[in-house]
Amino acid sequence: MPIPDLFRGRLALPLIGSPMFLASGQELVLAQCKAGVAGSFPTLNARTPELLDQWLTHITADLAAWDRAHPERPAAPYGANLILHKSNPRRDPDLECVVRHRVPFVITSVGRPDAVVERVHDYGGLVFHDVINVEHARKAAVSGVDGLILVCAGAGGHGGTLSPFALVAEVRAFWDGPLLLAGALSSGRALRAAEVMGADLGYMGTRFIATREAAADAGHKDMIVRDGAADIVYTPVFSGIWANYLKNSVRAAGIDPDALVGSQDGGKDDLFAGLDAKPKAWKEVWSAGQGIGSIHDVPTVAELVARMRQEYAEAAVLAASFAAPAAPDGLRS
């Protein structure tokens, strides 16, 4: 499926940087977009609707200035993530702010995207909705979204449990629109593999936490560099939704991560006994995806993207030794 016109000629890689609570701030998003990766952030990272208005004003102006100064390599578009669950008191005011600023693309999560689709389409923006299974994908498809984000096993944060080999194939059977793939993507090689599997764009989060521009705690970045896939635990205990966390951050919060494995609630009462309060997801108990085993440093975003472009090109050459694939669509030279 062709990459949407919004991204055509503006991407150095077929990649969107996923919106990460606390870690994705203005600095990270701007660095991603200028390096040729579509950056995004959760609207809730701006702690008030007024601050969100300031962020969007700044990001829009900064990227416009970049494009004027660099017409030969314009910035990738940016996006904002809206949490649609009725428990989110910011849902409606944040949507109004996003529409007012005509944010190029919107990522919707945890709820029906229908109303957002209508508002964003009115000004010509795109809506991508994240899903973890085929049932959710079918519901999102009929709501009019422009793309589906398949959050597969191993993704940081609220990841699913299905292999990308399974989920991409099933969704492609009924969806011919843009497909984004998330789940343990940490390199240009993995990005190329996602395309070969049938995705149009990668959706990468954890690898960007371990960059200098990310707003994550330095200890979070160091733990991602140090740990591996065996150091990830999947549990619903901290946020109420199944998610992947770094075991060593759970341990540092005073909880035995082994007590969380295989349990629906991990025996919450016993887990938190003796603690002053339940540890806060994302802030005190840190998230990461299973791809951390291939993360070994904390570069700038520009350095990371340059490295991934090289990895991606090498993987494409390897694939060409077996077949002659079409040139990736929509990438800038």
C-alpha cells in the first residue's frame, strides 16, 4: 500500500516514533521530524490543555522554520496521541486543541475513534488507531480511520500478545490501507523486516527512549541499555491494562517481579503490603519493549536515524540477493 501523501518525500525511513508517556516531549518530537522520522507525543505529556496549546504552537512554528531553511530535506510530519477512554478528562479539550492547530496526524487509543475521525478529516488530517487483535482492527476499520497500528507481542507499554506474523497476515486479509507495525522494533533491519511482512510503516518507541533528546529519566535510559528481553515482565497490575515493564524498575519499587508473572492481578494486596503507596506506572515503574537486547547506547536522534538508515539499506541489499523488491515508496533521498 502506498505511504500516504502526507509523508511522501519527507521520510528518511518508513517510520513513526510512537508516543510515549513522559518520554516523548517537544525536544524528541522535533529531533525525530528533522531527522526524517514522523515524531509523535501523547497530548497528556503537556500537563494542561493550555500547555498543550503552547507545545503545538511551538512545534508547528519550529518545523515550518526548518522547512524554509532546508527545502531539500523538509521535516517529517508530526502527530499527537489522544486517549479516548471516558475516564480521560482531557479527551474533549485536547481534541479541540488538536483540531485548532490542524495537527497533521492523530493517533487514537483506548476507545472508539469515530468522532475524532470526523473532526480530523474536516481539516485534512489523518487518523491512525492502535489495536492489539483482529476484533479491534475490524472495528477500527469501519470507523473510517486512515491507518491501523498493530501493537504486537513485545511492544513497550500496552503491548499485545500476538506475533506480528499472525496479526499482520490476518488484518491484511480485510484491510488494504496503511498498516503500521509495533513490537520490539529497534533497528533498521527490523524495520525492513516489518515491510517484508506486509506493513507499510514501522512504529518504534523504546529505541527512542534511549536517546539524548528523550525526556525519560537517566536511570530509565541506562536500564534499557543494560538489560535484555529476559528482564521484561508483562502485567496489568500497575496501569490496569496489560503492559511490558522493566523488571529491575519493578524490583527497585519494592516488588518482586516474579510474583507478577502468569497472574491476572499478581495478588495486589500482598504485592503492595509494606509500601507507602502503589508505584506509579511509567514514572516509578518503567516500561520497555522486548527489543532492548539490541540497544547498547544513548545517541542523539540524528545519529540513531543515520545508523538505522544504514542498517535498513544493508537489509534491503540482502533481500535483493534473493529477489528484486520494488523501491520503498515515499522515502526522501
